[in-house]
Amino acid sequence: MIGCRAMMLRFGNASLCLCLNRNLIGSWSRIRSESIRSAVGNPRGFKISGRGQLNNKFSCVSKNSSVVTPESTGKGEVDLLTASDDNHRGVIVEINDPMNPKDFVSSLRASILNWRQQGKRGVWLKLPIKSSNLVQPAVEEGFYYHHAEPSYLMLVYWIPATKNTLPVNATHRVGVGAIVMNDRGEVLAVQERSGKLRGSGVWKFPTGVVDQGEDIFAGAVREVKEETGIDVEFVEVLAFRQSHMSFFEKSDLFFICMMRPLSSEIRRQESEIEAAQWMSIKEMAEQPFAQKHELLRYMINVGLAKAEKSYNGFSPRRIKSSFSNRQSYLYLNDKSLDQPSRSDDSSEDS
């Protein structure tokens, strides 16, 4: 954080706040008030005053042009909010200690002025539950909700008078559907105890939602285990579907996964699953619901194609980011990737 001192220029009832960093303090101290008067004239009521200390404290003009002064705050200095860089010319502020709303607003206004002078753009304000008393003051200063988690609320603010380019909140929920097929060509099927198909008697594949921080293949393995008690090995992502306005106006990504069973004894999840069994995929396809429900029909068809070895899906391959040591998974058709390309074949023929 850059320490700075605010120099307040007063012209009668008008005030101008100049925030000077450490490198400029020495130069400013050498400027005599007579020099300033000769440059701007000497209007009636003109005063020069310096307020604050160097340790991240200063007095300033707020965004609505009201001046934070000793008369209005009861003290001659305002603490800047501690912030870190977000790598996109913005700052992230995490409030960890309790704050009085009045002091918070003074610090917030001073900090925004400081960030504006530094050329910062977006402000991410992370308020824990214990600081919920600061939500309304932040909103009144122009912040708006971005997203919420169980332990905090994130608010954001765009500083410059340009188009706001802050990314929106997460737009998609990720779901998985598991086609678990044994050596006899049977698939693992369930009837749900809750949801739209409750009480319908429809047999479907195990499905669920991937948890935060969970990989797609791990989510599919977990969901099968939770709903049926069957241990499985992930094989491939066979296909995926994107839909919109699915869950609280969010979009949905649904990945169809091929799984290989490692056990056979079913122990259904009684709270969520009404019934579970191994059944022929042909029997599942003959259900009236499957014949009119396109997603289930495509899942059955792609599962059959995979069983007949006429379809290749996408397998996870571990990769590492060049920007950090964080690892992730790239899903790709590695069978085709490992084969010579057409360009390689043609070059050999020539």
C-alpha cells in the first residue's frame, strides 16, 4: 500500500484534496505558499493545509465531493483499507476486523480516491458474516452484490467512468450422468425419490451435481457410490449438454460419463433413491419416457455405441498451468491423438 499525505487547498467554501505519495512529499514541502498564490491567484479565504500521516493515512474529498475533515470525523486522519492486487488493475479488500460503519465509510471513500489516482479499476469487497453491518453503507457508496458464499458476501465497485468489465458471477452449474455398464451389457438404473420424476416409475441413469473444487470424473464416481453403493472406475466423458435458465437463472453443463463397475451389490441411498437395479439397456430404452425424452434417448444411444466400440469419448489428462503449480485436467480423445495424423501419413507416402 502506498502511504500518502493529503494537502487540502481551500478556496472559500470550495476544497481540493491532493494526495501525495512519499516520493512527492519532499518536493511539496519545498513549495512555498507564496508560489502557489502567484500561480492560482490569492482569492479570499484561500488556505493551504496538510493533514494526515505517512502510514496509509490521509484526508480527502469523497466521490460526492464532501470533504473528510477533522470537523466531520473528529480526527485529522483516515486509515486506508488494506488491499491486494487482483492482477487485472483492480484491488481485493478483505475486512477481517470489526469496523464502525462511519469509520468504514470514511476509509472506503479515502481508499477509492487513492485507487483512482493509482489507475485502479475494479474493487472487490469481501465482507464476512460478522461484518454484515457494513453491507448497507457499502451499497450506499455505490457497491453492488456480486456473489455470496456461506461465510461471506462479495460486493464490487467500478471506479473509472468507462464500461464496467468486471466478470459476472459464476454462470454455470455442473452436473453429471453416469452410464455404468457391466460385462453382461446391463446398466445401473435408479428411480428417484425426489425431483420431477418422483413416483413416476421411470428408470434412469444415476445423476448428480459436481461439488465445488471437484473434478468431473471424481463427481461422477462419488454420485454413483452415494446413490447405489456401487464402486466404479471412470472411463470417458461421452458427451455434454448445455442448457440455460436451469437453476436460479443459471446455466447448466451436464456431462454424460461412461463408467466401469468394480462391484455389483447394490446398496441404494434411501433418502434419495426409491429403487435401484441392474437392467438391460434395451429395456431402459423401451420405456415410454425414454422414447420421448431426448436427453435420455441420446444417453442410451451413445452408451450403446460405446459398448460396441464404435464411439470414442474424452478421457482426462492431467496438465499443469504455466502461471502456477496448480494442476487441472484436460478432457480429450487421446485414442485419436495417439494415432498418426493424416498429414503424417501423407508425408510418409510422399
